[in-house]
Amino acid sequence: MTLCRRAVVALALTASALAMPQTVHATDGYFLNGMGAKAKGAGGVAIAMPEDAVSIAANPAAALELGERLDIGLEVFVPQRGAQISGNAAGLNGTWSGNGANPFILPEIGYVRQLGDNFAAGIVLSGNGGMNTNYKANPFASFGASGDAGVNLRQIFITPTLAARIAANHSIGVSPIIVVQSFSVTGIQPFTAASSAPALMTNNGDDWSTGGGVRIGYLGHFGKAVSLGAFYQSKIWAGRFDKYAGLFAGRGDFDVPASWGFGLSVKATDRLTFGADYKRIEYSDVQSVGNPLGRLFTGTPFGADNGPGFGWRDIDVIKFGAAFKANDAITLRAGYGRSDNPVPASETFLNLLAPGVVTDHFTAGATMRVKGNLELTGYVMRAPRNTVRGANSIPMPYGGGEADVHLAETAVGLSIGLVFQ
């Protein structure tokens, strides 16, 4: 790599890292619906249909498919979240907006290069997940809460990658994953009475933790038209949020759930490619996310080992996408993704703070090759509003009744790709 090229890559990585603390996102639960601008335009499909450097964060084996390139993207993300409470005997009834903070600017960057004929390396920095709500009018005010209510979870994923060709048309890849995450919550003072550490539950500012895990991937080509891919990502074990040891189960423990999946792409013609992905996300295996609120009423307080959580269940995600090369300069994309809703109807009360309930994602995008080594890619995503209506959702000690939560999302993104010859 030339000195100039190294400088460009280093500067881009540094700028992206500095921008990452703004990250917030919620689509497939709280994971991104796609990795890379090209995938996001095609419904999020990337496991067997890699098209830019960021896609190695979906399948590390894809690094051998991409030559040497640098992709830098920004997304404007606008979630619309809120809740409605009815039938509550403690004064919580009303319609509540969690949109006190909007919009969000989400950066991502990926770089990949070949190391001879049989090896490739790369790195991706991305905001791979998160959740934000901000209720300027506090839904818990009648309980005695003060100030805004809401949470802010930010996760930065740093993913170096090495891929190797194990046979003609077959490759594997591995990515050690480093996560840097922060969390804060405000306005839930009334719940401190149910905490194992009341002073470490709310309004303690940002707390940070780091962790690590691994992702492995496979990509194979069968004939000239069919490609198959698969990945497995371990649970990412992270340090505790000590300032919120009275909220999260395990004294502030907040790991990133494991996930796995596989993908297929088919070249229908020289110009048209179809792809599909399936992914499983194991939210229930992280106690602070998956444990039900009901544990509070069997004698286990917030923050205790195996204590109450948000009650999220595991979800299945499917994605379909297509890319059509209109001419040598322009490629058009479209896609659809469907993810299960992780929030059961019985768990909506605490999920006023984290209503990651959208299910349908509609996308479109395009890439224009401006000149020999420069590409511009844009995309739009719309996740229509989905409402989860509570069923026995507010425990009687908090006045009973039902909490309905909703979320919709709109995103517009642009990426610059530099293809090095």
C-alpha cells in the first residue's frame, strides 16, 4: 500500500471512530438491518452477496471477494417511538412520546485488501446496535418521577478480519470483535425501591464498558451463478455498567447476544442478482435483556443475579434483496426484511424505555460509478409503525392496566467507495 493510500485509510478510520459516540439504532431488535450501504439498499442482504468493505462485518469470509477498497458511509436515522397507557389505577394513563432526541447521524467505515491469492484482511468500525428513548413528559411522573425519562445505549463495534481460501471457490474468515458501549437512564426514580442497589439505578450519567467476542464465516461459490454463505457470532462478553448495577441483572451485566445465520445469492443474468439471508438472534440468553419483569414479584430485585430484565425473546430475521446493473455506471437495488418482534405483549411496561418492535423493512438504493475508482451509493429505508398491545402488562403493584408501545423508523444514507487498483 502506498504512503498516500495508508494516510487516506488511517484518516478515515480515525474520523469514523471519533463520530461513533453518536450511534443509536434499532431495527432487528437493536441490531442493524444491514451492514454496508449496498446491503442496506438491498434489504440488508450480505451474507452471500457482499458488495462493499463493510459487508465483511456480516460475513468475514467475504473479504476475499472485494479486492482492495475503502467504504465510508453516513446515515440519517429518525425513529418514532412512544407508548399509550390505559386502565392504570396509579395515574399513568395517557399517550407518551419518546421522541425527545431526533435525528441521529450514524457513521460506518470498512477497509479490505488482498494479501496474495489466498488471504485477505480488513477492518470495520460500525455502530452495530443501540436504543434511545427520551420522554420529555415523564410517563412515571404520577409515581413521583422527575425530569425526562429514557435510556441511551450506544455500541461501537471494531471488527478486524482475516480470511483464507481453503479450496477453489471456498473461503473462511474470522473476526475478533471488540465492543465499546455506553449506557445511561433517567427518570425512573420510583423503581429504585425495587432495586438491590437503589443509588445505582437511574440518573447516574453515562457509564462505559468494553468487551470481546468472535465472528466466523464461510462463503462458497457453486458454478457461476450460486453462492452460499454462513456465519456464527459468539456472545460478546462485556464488563459491567457499574453505575447501573442496581438496574441490570448480575449487578450491571450487559453482554451482546449471540447470533448466527446463512445466506444465498443467485445470478439470474449477467445484470441481475437475487439474494436472501436468514439470521437468528439469541436475546434471551442475556439476562439483563431476556429475563422477564415478573422475577421482581418472586423476590428477586433489579440488579440481582438472575434479576428482572426487559423480557426480550429470541427472534428470526429474513431478508430478500435484488441488485440490477442498469449499465456500466449505475446499479439499482431494492429489498425487504422481516424480523420477529422481540417484545412479548406481557413485557411492554418496562419496554416503554426500549420499544424495539419494528418488524417490516422496505429498502431501495443505487450506486453510481463516478469515475474509475470512485463510487457513490445511496439508500433509503422505511420501517412502518408497529404497535405491540400489552396483555397483563402492568403489574398490579404498579396500578395494573395495559401499556402499548410502538416504533417506526426512517433512514437515508450515503456512502463513498474508493476502489484501489
